[in-house]
Amino acid sequence: METILIKAAQLILSLSILVIVHEFGHFFLAKLFKVRVEKFYLFFNPWFSLYKFKPKNSETEYGIGWLPLGGYVKISGMIDESMDKEALAQPPQPWEFRTKPAWQRLLIMVGGVFMNIILAFLIYSMLVANWGDSYVPIDKTPLYFSEVAHQAGFEDGDILLTADGKRLTRYDDLDLFRVISSENISVLRNGQEKTIHLPENFEEQFLASKTPLADFQITRIDSLIPGNNAEKAGLKVGDEILSVNETNTVAYGLFARALSEYKDTDIQMDVLRGSEKIKLTVHVNAESKIGFVTERKDVHVTDKYNFFQSFPAGISLGIRKISFYVLQLRLIFTKVGIRSIGGFGAIGNMFPGQWSWPDFWNMTAFLSIVLGIMNLLPIPALDGGHVMFLLYEVVSGRKPNDKFMEYAQIAGMVFLLLLLLYANGNDVLRFFMK
């Protein structure tokens, strides 16, 4: 229960920061172009607000809603989620959104996304300044691969060099995604460079396997916890676990995932002890553990930067995260991608079970990128929907009529509500299927 509360607290704090920063982007540019902002809210407030105030001589009401699904700024003369038809039926006023030039309205709409990206760059820069940039150099580190990777031609110990001619540098989401989505992978094997031609459906096979592609750690026992299942089964220090229930688990990431699938049950393991291969039966407890500590070889490299150097380094790191998220967005429209969509539970589980400021800020920076990019999708009710209609206006010289905009806004809101219900429904199903 404590772990759940810590994750929930991190999620709420992170989303609150991101929503305020995003909405401030709209607010700031609206004020810059002398557009009236009627409300600035963290969370939504249908029917009532938890807290609200309006400073003296201010035209803006600030508040906190009770429905933690985001936040909003209500901009005068704009068709938005408030669906304020009465105000729009009045003659246009010079302080309204609808009377401003298209380029100003466009900048107001992308202001939130812009602020989210700036926030991500700033957080990554501060992380790098305080703790350095730690990573595993993928082009210098032997990897241990999953079964689906072995079938495609990878061998344990291969060092990844390029993906479709593009140099790979880090063991991170971006370079691993480049590997699974490319056709030709160059690897260093036993001192010689070789090319692996991946099958056409490799990406689909990998996603369906729901296993990590590879790990830089092998599953070798460093120490046993006295009296636990591993010791009772006959495992010894130095043993290397090759497979669980006939599935390759040389890579530690694969082994950990296998244990999560066989909690509170017996498993059959192939173990390498010296030069001898033996079979053992081990019971996995309800916490997906068997009672040993894995030998860990630290292959990370940490680059240190001073305060001024940290900004270009942080921006570079942020661009890698943006590149990864944009590249994998297309997977949402696949069968595997649709099934993997998660809601607040899935996002909350991305935070660690113990409070760690570096981990919190790292996750907040990534979620800031996610929020910014998702808001740019051309869906009515999102910023990207408004941007799409504004670009149409700029190109054609004509505004879409208000009735069309109202219907588009309603359709977008219904779509997003259904998507929200589906995503959180997936979380519930996963919880009960554990």
C-alpha cells in the first residue's frame, strides 16, 4: 500500500506541474496578444471548484477543480471545451481570440506545447548538471538477446554498431527502437563486423513477444539469500541461468520478466555450472522472487558537465527522447499498440516505488514531452485540432464556420473520453489478470 501511495503522489505532483506549465504557455501568449483569459484552472471543475480566487482588477479567475484529468484556460471568443455558445453569439470584441490575426491565434494554440518542450529541456539540463549523463555505450557493450532476437540472427555477445547505416551510440529506448524497426543491423561478433538482415515482420514479432530485445547483464548468481527457494532448489553462487520453462533467459531482463509471469508456481530452469548444464525445479513466490542476488557488472559511462555545458547536453538528451516518442507513435495504430495503451495506472507504475528526486524529475521530463506531442495530434479538442483548422485558414484564407467548429469540438471530446475510458479499462484488466 505504501508503494502505491508513493507512486500516486509522484503521479499527481508530476501531472500538476505539467498541466500548470502547459496552460501557462497558452495564458502567456494570450496575454501577450491582448486576448482576455477568463479562467486558469488546474484540473477540471464541472459544477463546482475546490478552490478559486480572482485578484483585484484582474479579468482572470484562478482555481483548482475536482476532476484530475488535466486543466484548462478559458480564452474569450474561442470555441473550446466550455462550449460557451452565448458568448460566441455576441458581436466580436477586440479582446477576443476570434478577432486576432490567424498567426497570433496559431501561436497561442502552440504555446502549451512549446512550454512543455522547454520544461523537458530545462529538467534534463538540471539533471545533467547535478548528476551527470549516465548511459551504457551500446557500440562497445556485448548484449544478451531474447528468443525472438536469436531467431532473427542475433547471437549472445554481439555488439550493435549501426541500424540501416545509422550509428548506434546508447543502450536506450531510441537506439533499441531503431534496431527493431530497421532492415539491416551491423554487429561486431568475435572481432568481425557482420550484417544481420532482419525479417520483414520482425518488429511485429518483437512486439508480440512482450519481452525486452536484449540486456547487457547476464543472469549469474552473486549471492544466495539463506533459507530461500533458490538455496532449497540447489542453486549455487556462480550459476548462470540459461532458461526458464524452455525460454531463453540468459539476459537478466528476460529472467526478471519470466519470474513475473510465473509467480507462486514451480518453474524448470536450465543452469550452467562451470562447464556442466543441469536442470533444477524452483518455486517462485508471490512477489516474483526466488531468493538470490544477481551479479551486476557496471558498464555505465557518466559524462560530467558544468552548469553552462549542461544546457546543450540536456537539450541533446531531450531531443533523443522526443525522437523516440515520435518514432514509436505509429505503433499505437497496430493491434499490439492498441492493446498496450494504458491510463493513469500505467503511467503511475512508471514511477519508482520509493521516492527518488532524480527518477521523479526524469519521468516528469519525459511525460512533459509526451503531453506536448500528444497535444499536437490533429484531433479536435486538442491543441493540434485547433492548429489544423488554423493552418487551413492560413492556406485557404477562410475560417471554418462556427457551427462546424462546435460539432468538431464535441466529436473530439467524445473521442478523447472514449479513449480515456479504454486506456484506464486496460489498466483494470491488467490488474485483475496478474
